[in-house]
Amino acid sequence: MSPVFRHVVLMKFRSPLDADQADRVTRALDDLGAQSPTVRAISHGPDLGVRAGGHDYALVADFDDAQGWQAYSAHPAHDVVRSVMKDLVESQVACQFAVGDPGDGA
Amino acid sequence: MSPVFRHVVLMKFRSPLDADQADRVTRALDDLGAQSPTVRAISHGPDLGVRAGGHDYALVADFDDAQGWQAYSAHPAHDVVRSVMKDLVESQVACQFAVGDPGDGA
């Protein structure tokens, strides 16, 4: 597997999403993934509530490299995500790590 | 792709890891992944420092279902991880979401 730049974001919402809000989040992130040519893979979704105290939502997106992630971040579809999220998200944390490089525990 | 129960953990360390500590973290998590029969895929690694303010380390692990994650959590190799991490990790956040289920934005 060629090396992957894996971008992970975990989000906490201000309050539980209603069905319409959840749908807008899902569609905005689906669109971002579909419209960003540098995305190699993307998955996202609400916490399943199996483990207490988890964050509310997670996204994992794979790119060839940091430039791929930067293009995704700058993509117009990301502005739509930001506009949807800005009133919903209380906080978010992120981390980006290499997958498939020797020594990075792929 | 059959549905996946994706487990994501982001960690903050008390202080930057030295080479020996980083190696112990990598080996403990590699061993956990290799020894846990319910793990379908696992990736982990240190933040690449491309984006300021990120968490220090991330792990993404895939299972068939919640039971697979629970077996992984209870696995003896996880006790080794906990013993390695307990003096290093300041805080961690987690989220678990479905990938590949209709409506979960896979």
C-alpha cells in the first residue's frame, strides 16, 4: 500500500443533532469527499454510543501527502462544511499521521 | 465492503516522547493489532506536525462490530499498551462510528 497521509478529526457538538442537522452534516461531508480530487478515502459518522464519554462525530480522510490534505482544506466544498458545522460544533480535535511508512506502525 | 465498526483514539502526551518511549508505544500498539484476532485493520502513528495544535498520536482500528472492539479492549496485549501509555498520556479522546452502513456516510 503506498504511504497515506491520514487526517483524523473528532468533534463534540453543542447539543445532540436533530435529524435535519445530522442529514446536513452527512451530506456536506459526503459532498466534500466526492468533490475533493485529492481525497483517496473518507469515512465519517456519529459516535455509536457503545463506549461512554466518546466524542460525538468522527472523520477519517486519506491523502497521498500533506499537499493533498491542504488542497482538500482549501476546497470550496469545505466552506460548505464549515458553514454547516459552525453553529453545531462545540470543539474539535485533530491529528494527522503517516500510514504505510516503515516505522509508523502501519 | 462489509460494514465496519471504526474505533478512533486521539492522544495528547504529557511531554514529547523520546526515541525509546516512541518505540515502546509503536511496538505495543503493533503487538496489540497483531495479537487481537478481531482487528480487521489498525493504523496508528505520531502527528506529523503539518497542522498546528493537533493531538500527538492517533489510532484507527476496524472491527466487524462492537463485540469485536470489546474483545480487543479486553485482550491481554491491551494491558501492555495501558502500562506503556499510563505514564506518557495526558489525555485521550475517542469516537466509534459505522463505516459502510447506508446513511453513515461511508
